[in-house]
Amino acid sequence: MNILILGSGGREHALAWKIRQSPLCNQLFIAPGNAGTASCGTNVDLPLDKDFPALERFCREQSIHLVVVGPEDPLVNGVYDYFEAAAAREPFAEGWVGVFGPSREAAQLEGSKAFAKQFMQRHGIPTAAYREFTTDTLEEGKAYLAQHRLPVVLKADGLAAGKGVLICTSREEAIAELEAMLAHAKFGAAGAKVVVEEFLSGIELSMFVITDGRSYVLLPEAKDYKRIGEGDTGLNTGGMGAVSPVPFADAVFLQKVTDRIIRPTIRGLEAEGLVYKGFVFFGLISVNGEPFVIEYNCRMGDPETEVVLPRLATDLVPLLRDALLGTLQQGVAPADLRAAVTVVAVSGGYPGAYEKGFPITGLEQEPADTTVFHAGTREVGGAVLTNGGRVLAVTSRSHRLAAAAEAARRLLTQIRFRGMYYRGDIGYEFPEN
């Protein structure tokens, strides 16, 4: 099969790394990719916004059989639907299986917080209590917040580049933020509707399935670390590291997740006729051992992908193909029994303003059981340069989480670029594991 991956981050490098291992993969292209994905396949300069005709032309010219979408924007914008219509109008190359990802309608599970909450409510899936407000109901929203228990969570309904979720610790702050979002477009069109949620206190984790909309295959779970500072302090980021497996997610807890969340979600997709052939990301929180859904994503997470795929002890490509063909056999994907830990190296100043274009050294020192996934890099004249806030995701595997974390940190001490920073405590809650 000739395969095209869309995206340029650590998630896409991990996907390319795993897909390249498949005997089913003939040619692999990544658009636009980064300096790391270039070692797995061919980087191509293609748009990822709504210029789907350019993607279509490339797929026809290169006889692409499978398109794997990394980021959420193309999915929410309807790339699956576009290619289905294009294939009906004029067939692609023999062996074409399609775009791996949900339809535009089903992608609202990530693209609209209100849609996701309503879906969960309809199917009895445990989640925080909520109300939604628009500009027309702003005053009603203020009155609601004036008596709401604290802290309270405000979420922009649409995609806001990971910045649309606010946890407010006073009613005055919550009311001011609601007004900023609805009356002053703090998050642009994404905040035209705001979901006000009950705050849940617990420990978070992520679970992932591949589904054809009827059956699913469960992938290894993960826990990521969003805060920039050690001990989970400071500003939120796209993710400073991840671990897999998650020690507190024992068999009893995972069974609760399966029975109360995963199965009802897949049944709900089928019952509502939502076309979904892709990844489902379940952002979960354990509250005294009981699982609740914080959010759905319609793609893999980053940096969770960088620990999940190294633990996936089977070929990924047949799972993607079977999901698109509707022949997926329900089950649990075999997992490497070793633990995996990812530590992310970021640019100085991130998640605020940062500079890029600095040379990276030490990348040639990759020991066994450790993989350096590139997140924000580019190659210029044979040199690898920083090209983003999150620059590298170093993943190590070992018999214990603590040992894997130590191996990742050890390699990072050999890597250099100006302003480089990483958390030295990823997995800190699990010192005995």
C-alpha cells in the first residue's frame, strides 16, 4: 500500500515510525512532515487546511491507497467526506481504502463541546454536569455562575488550539471570562457558544480505540502531563510527557471504562448513524475510582501517541485498513509488557513566546529501546533546526516506568539546542512502578 500521513508533529513521526515497520507499507509520504519523519518516508509540501483538492491531486498522482490524518482540523473540516465524494465521482487507484478518520458530522465529538456533552447525555455516559450558553443567553449564564459551586470550568464550544478551557476559582473571574468569551470573542468563533461544567477532582488518563463505527480494538492507555513546571505547576502546554501503562488503571477500573464509556460510545455512534472509521480518544478522569469523560478527541493525542505506539505489539496498518473496510474484529490489541515514558524537550519561553531556528546536536546518540520522535524540527542543509514550541519527544521502554523515565532523561542530557527545557519528573506519581 502507498500511504499518506497528514501532519508535522511528534504524533505524526510516531505514526510514520510505526507504519513504516509494516510489510503492507510500500511507499510512505508525510505532509508536511518534519526532520524526523524524513527518515521514515518522503516529506511533501501539501496544505492541511481546506484545500482538499490539492490533497486529492497528490493521492491520484502517487496512487495513494490510505490517508492517515494526524491533527483534528482536517477531520472537523470534512476531509473524510470530501474524499468519499471524490472516490464516488472518480475511483482512486486500485486498492484504495480511504481516509482514516470520522466524517465531518461524527468529528463534532471533538469539534463541538456541546455536541459531545449532548451525545454523552443521550447515551448515559458519565461526564460532569453542564449547561451551555450563547450571546443571547449571556445574562442567564452570569446568573448561573453567580451561584455555581467553585471551581467551575468554562469551555469554548469549538476548536481553540488547546486554549479554550478555563478553570475559574472565583465567581467574579468566571463571570468576567464568560463575558470575554461571548461578548468580546476572546476565542473567536470557537467561543460563540460556551459550555459551563462542574469541576471534577481526580487523576486523569487517556484511552484510545480504533473503530469502524460498530466494532473496536482497544489500544494501550496513557497518561500525559500538561503543565510546564515540575510537580504539575505553571501554564498548560500541549503536553510535556506521557507514560504507559497507567498504574492506577487496574483491571477493575478498565472494565468500568469499557462497560460505562467505550461500549456505549461505539453503540451510540452506530445508533445515530454517525460514520466513524478512525481513532476515538477518551480523555478520562478517575474520581475515587469511578471514570468520567472529560472530552473526546477524534484522533490520537500528542504526546500520548509516542508511548502508545511503541507499546503496540502488532502491525498498525491492518487495523487501519480493516476499520475502513468495515471488517474490524473487536478485541484488545496486544501490548508490549514493558513500560514506555516520553519526555518532551521544548523551546525556551514555551508555552509563551519563543524563538526557533536553533541547531540541535546529539541526535545521533539513540540507544536501544529509546526513540527520538521529532515534534517541531526542520532540516536545512543537513542540519536539524528547532521549528516549534515542542521540539522533541524522547521515548524509552523498560521493565519499570521509573527506569524508562530515567533512560529518556539520560538521553536528553546528551541533546542540545539553545533554550532547551524539559520536565525531569514525568511519571513522578508512580515511583514504585
